Amino acid sequence: MKKVRLFLLIGLISISYYGNSQNSKIAGPYKHVLKFNPPQFLMSTMQISYEYRPDIAKSFQFTFGTTYKSRTSDYYSIKDYVEGYAGEFQIRLYPLADEKLDNNLYNNFYVAPQLTYKYFVIKDLYTDYYSNEVQVYSTDRFSAYSLGLITGINSVINKRFHIDIYMGGGIRLADTEKFNDNIFDYGFKGIAPRLGFDLGINF
């Protein structure tokens, strides 16, 4: 609970500070972007993001993701699965934005502190070979938190289509001692890199 409170406090302070800064308003029509993350499909995750950019110097991005994945192809363990949910908040700062050089005000470099929360339910179920009855082996429920920094570039193609390429990393914590074999595991703790891209629509 203390970790959650710390993350929320950092987020609220950041919103208050940057929300009060005075910057030029966006003159163009595109202040909103709805995005999805194609690479997350490889991890059995659907991830959707919404970015709101009130002026040329900053934007706020909110992300929601859901995961569902079978954990094994073993015939006797076909009911093993992972179910998860995730939420993320970013404050994106555009230090090179210039309204005179960028008509869309989206084609520029950004730096973004980010807070992420994930919740997982991992079940190990198996079918008894002799009795053919389904038995619960274990159920693990835990949360993972990350605090980090990413950098990237937003680009607009044909006025409406949006591509967001980014990289970075941060510190990841989890309230479990299991599922911590590598940086891709659900319960990983430590420094985690981040690399990816989003596709979206401006409106």
C-alpha cells in the first residue's frame, strides 16, 4: 500500500506542476490521439492509449492493457493461464516543439516520466491422469509497479495517422517472490529496459 501511495503522490505532484505552466495553445485541430501497441499482441496483451496535448510543450497519456494467455501446451495442464490488467500514466514534455516549424504540432521529440501498475492472476491447474478430475494446483495474485523515463518521437502521416516510437527504462517492483526468471517474466524485479512503437489516429 505504501508503494501505491508513493506512486500516486508523484503523479499528482507532476500533474499539478506541469498543469500550471503557461505555454502556447495548439492552433491546429489535432489535440487527441487514440493508439494501440502492435508488439504487445506477441505477449497476448491488448493495449490501448489515449494522449491529450493541450499545448505545444506537454501532453498527458493514459494507457490501459489486458492480458490473457495459456501458460502451457501440455495436454494434462490445458487449464493453466495468466490473466492480467495494467494502467499507465505519462507526462510527455516536448522541449523542441516550435509552433512556427510544425503545423501539426505532433512531429517532435519528447521526454516522459511514467508510472505503471499491473495486476496478475496466475493459475496452475491440471487434470489428474487417473481420476480425470480437474484439480487446482496453485493460484498466485500479485501486483507489479514501475517508475521510469522514456524518450521518443511522435510523427503524423497524411494528417491523421500517428506513429509513436520510443525507448527507455526504469525500476520495476513486484510483491511476489515467484515468476522472476528474466526481464520478460511477470514478477520481474529490477531495472527493465523499454522499447516499442504505437500506431494511432489523430482527432
